[in-house]
Amino acid sequence: MQDRPPACEDADAADGDRGALSPSADDEAGAGHKIHPYLLRGLAIERPNQVWAMDITYIPMARGFVYLAVVLDWFSRRVLSWRLSITMEAAFCVETLQDAMARHGKPEIFNTDQGSQFTGQAFTGMLADNGIAISMDGKGAWRDNVFVERLWRSVKYEEVYLRAYDSVSEARTSIGSYLDFYNSRRPHSSLDGMTPDQAYFTPLPLRMAA
């Protein structure tokens, strides 16, 4: 795969660009959907699989658009699972969560915004059934999920805005290649220059001794 542009040299160089869906574009929690408190404020996040986060953003194509959902490990910034969909139905998010858990186990805490995809029983029930604490951003508080926002900026400016996908399959292939690059080759200053893969898979004692 060809090298990415110089802008990708440090994934922590810029803050998020509000790439996630705005409250007007996202369905807010529906009637009977429980809103959970935000659990990450002041929390020391010190290891992989301590906190996972999930969000959805829109991906423009040559004609129309699709939605991209990711599950991100908060400590390492690693994308654990992702899906594209032409709709924002809850099943699309549940499948992304199921895939992440099948591949990587489960976190102690799972953080999302208050969108109806994340507050419905299908999604929160899976978390509760697995003993995972549920955390939700404050309403309109995009900085509560800042690392996903930074991922959206990277995806949009280094991949999506440079393309004009003609089909969902083309978007899926190209975005998949970018996310592989992001995980395996994109350094982060906050991770001491490591990539998300290195931060996620390298045992903490070895990293401290390096």
C-alpha cells in the first residue's frame, strides 16, 4: 500500500472536527430509552480493554452517502471493529459491537453518545448481559468522546475527502485499507510514538521497560 500524506505523521496533532453525526442528524434517545451517566471524567485509563468507545459518522460518496461505525479502544486508539451501512438502524451497531467482542473479549466500560442506536435495549442489553459498565457522553458534549472525534478527522481528511466512492463496496475496501494503515502504521505522540497496534498488543511491563 502506498504511503499516506505527511499529515498522517502524528495522529494526535489535531483535535476532532466534529466528524460524528450532529444531534440534528442523529436520532436522540427515544421514549423509554435509558440515558446512563458519563463515567470517564477523571478516570485514569491505563490499559487496553479498560474502556471502549463507539460512534457513527457519515461518509459521502460520489452519489449519496453511507454510515461508518467504529469501536475504538480508548487507551491504545486502536480500531477494534467497524462496519458500513446505508441506514442507521440499531442492528448495524449491535453487529459492530458483537464483532469487537468476538475478536477482543470485552471492556470494563463502554462509552457512546446518547443516540437511539446506543440507548435501545438491543445495544444496552448486550453490554449489561456481559457485565460491562455503560457510559454516555453528556448531551452535545462531543469532547467526552474526543479520541473517536480525532479518528473521524483522520478518516475524513486522509481518506474520504480524497476519494469519490462509486459504490458501497468500493468505500468498504478503501476505508478498510485506511483503517489497517491507521492501526498498524500511524504513530501517536500520546503513545510515545507507537502505533495503535503496538500500544494495544504490547504488554504494559514491556512498554515500561523499553
